[in-house]
Amino acid sequence: MEILRLYFPALNESLGRQVVAFVRKLRLEKLKKHPSISEVIDWTTALTGMEAKALTAGLVMTTLNVLIKYHEDWQKITAKIQDKDWFGGISHT
């Protein structure tokens, strides 16, 4: 969160926490390549450019390619996003 605040001083606190929580979940998964800090910054740039106030499953699905670089990883994570328990606490609208 501290890094996001450095790059995005006006970042909505709730969105920032959701970004951090989602990326933590990704980093717990067995992926070929976990998102780097620069990819998280790029993703946050995209989200703020879209004027997002909160993460939703649809928004994540639309922007996931910024975080996930390998097709196999993308397939795995998109399947998990459909699981409300895995995506926990983030809206599915």
C-alpha cells in the first residue's frame, strides 16, 4: 500500500486496499510468473484511468492481462475469479 501511495497520492483508500489484497492472493497461487511491482503499478494506472472506485469481477477480468503475462496463468486465475469464496469480499458485478 505504501508503494501505491507513493505513485498514486490521490488513490481511493478502499480501491488501494482491494488491489493489495487481490495481488496478495495472486502471489499465493502457483503461477509461472507472479505480478511484479511494476505490473501492479501499471494495473493501478489502468484502474484509476477507468475511474474505478472498487474492484469487481468484471473489472478484474477486463484488466487482468496487465497483471498476468502467461496464458496458462490467465486461465487459472480467471477460473478462480468466478469462485466468490476465492474472490471473497470483492463484488461480482
